[in-house]
Amino acid sequence: MEPKFAKGGKLEKWHPVFESFTTLAFTPANVTQKGAHIRDGVDLKRTMITVILAMVPCLLFGIYNTGHWEMVAAAGDRSLDFWADGGAKFMAGLWVVLPLIVVSYGVGLTIEFIFGIMRGHSLHEGFLVSGMLIPLVMPADVPLWMVGVATAFAVIIGKEIFGGTGMNILNVALTARAFLFFAYPTSMSGDKVWMAGNEAAVDGFTGSTALGDLATFMSDKPVFENLDAYTNNYSLMDSVWGMIPGSVGETSVVAILIGALLLLFTGVGSLRIMASFFIGGYVMGLILNAFGGNEFLDLPAHFHLAIGGFAFGAVFMATDPVTASQTATGKIIYGFLGGVIAILIRVLNPAYPEGVMLAILFMNVMAPIIDHYVVQGNIKRRLKRVKTA
């Protein structure tokens, strides 16, 4: 088939589409002819597929968790056993989550192919990961048309206008979430029923996320009377295992850490960014605990690391190699400040129950500046050593 898509063939203009699928399935035939290079089958597509495999535990647990909370919403009873009727819950969750994935990849890849044909290059591999991240950071009940619009906005405005993969300054998946967050805040902010099937919920039933309920302490009508009641309802172990409502792939810290181990073992993820992000969030939590004064400030620092999208953002979003800092020292600064700002926004700005998204997007913009000053600092230190010598 290849000659038909090669230069001069009848389907020459469709070569980017053909090349994208063949290199996804097979090792590219192009090899270096001279110079010192490592020749193996590891290219950008293989790297991206590794990230997708790392997200599989989050995806599978997210599907199950979505099915569980759909049944909870239908019954209006939070006391339902999480592990009972596992097969039915997984199928119910799959029926909700699968369309999100199909829409994300369908819209995103279509736009990628259009730009590829217009520019004469193959499909940008970066969307292989972004296409999975987008549904994982969405609430289960988000309308499919919103996912489609947000994906189109993120791919066109967040990436393609900058030149495509490797040129974008903002994380594509977070750009999609940010678009929906500001365009349709009541569907994304966590202050209303969050789970699929909520239309069947009984009157007075709340399906808010852990962060949504925590933010009510800043209002006149909190959902829980005190912090002890809150932590009893959202226990630390439930939050770590992920047995709480939230975005599809963000609830289970255990599933996220399994993915993190795979990324670190293969060298795809950055330990400096992950570790410094968690440390920054924990330090900021301790500082806020020292001030105290309300339930948000008094929530133990380690709770902040287990609820919301903090762990997911630290592992899969902040470590994006395109939008994160590139220098070793810069990665530590980038991750630490990202964790600090995430908890700072979460606690001190009740309008945004989740601060991870805004913190990482802000640090995406700051990453080149951080690297610039790190490099300049290295140059100055070396010049001083030269003068001393």
C-alpha cells in the first residue's frame, strides 16, 4: 500500500495519515546512515504508549468507581458496599466512561489529521496521551458535547497554533479542563451532583466531591457540622484507595502510584518533579495548619495529598516533558512551587475547590523562566571558578 501514499502516488496527500498508523504499529524503517546513534525501536510513539499503559490502572479503577457512584446516586444511599456487584458496577461505569474516551480521541485525532495533511507531516504523537488524559480529568456526568468542544479548543488553541507537539507551552489536557471550568463552571467546579445517573437521586442527596464538600465550610451552610464529621465521611484510607466521588481517573492514589512506578522504572517520568510536587504541597499544608482558624486551614496536610486531583496532577500532568522545566534544578523548583500554589489556591480561594489545574498551568508558563535563571546561575558559577583558577 505504501507506494500509493508515497510522493507521486494517487493518495500522496493522505501520506500523513498512512504514516501515522504504520509507525504506530511497526518500527519505522528509517535508520541513521552515519554518526553515533543508538538504533532501537524506542521513538516518541513508544514513549507515549508507555504513559498510556501507566494510566491503565487509573482508567480501570475510574470505570469501576464511576459505576459504583452511579448506583449510589440512583439509590440515594451512600452506605452501599463499594465492592459488592463488581461486574455490574464495572459495566455501568464503562457505559459512561467509554463514550468520553471515544469523543476525546475522535475529535482530537480528526483535528490532528487535518493539520497534518495541511502541513504535510505525520500525526503528532502527543495526543495519544492527551486523548486519554482529557476523559480522566473530567467528571463522569459531563455532557459529551462539552468534551468535544473542550478537546477541539485544547488541540487548536493550546497546541496547534504553537506548532504542534513539542512546541506547546500549556498542558493540552489541562487546557481542555480549564476551558470547561471557566466556560461551564457549574458543571466542573464540584459544587453540585458530580456522578453519572444523578437525575435519579432522591431529594436532598448530595454527590459533591470531597473538595466540594470541604469548600462548603467557607459558606453559611456547610454540609458537615465540623472537620471530624468530614474526615469520618471521607476517611484517609477511602481517599487513598479512591472510594470517593471525583473525576474519572483522579480518585485512587494507589492506582496513580502504580502508574508512577511504571513511569519511573522506564525513565519516562521525572522523580524530581513528582517528589518535589508532593513535598511542596505537604509543606504548604503544614504552614496553613500552623495558622488554623477554619476547617480548610485545619485539614491535616497529608489529607490534601490524597483528595482531589493532587496526586494525578503530580504524576501525569506536572511531569509533561514538553511544558515542564528541563533542567535538573529547575524541575525541583518547578515541582515544589506547583505543589505550594496548588494547596494555596485550594485553601484560600473557595471559588476554586481544586487548585491543581491552575497551579500546573501557571507553572507551565513559568517553566522557561525557571530554566533560564538556572542556566544563567550555572554560567555565573563556572565563570567564578575560571577567575579563581
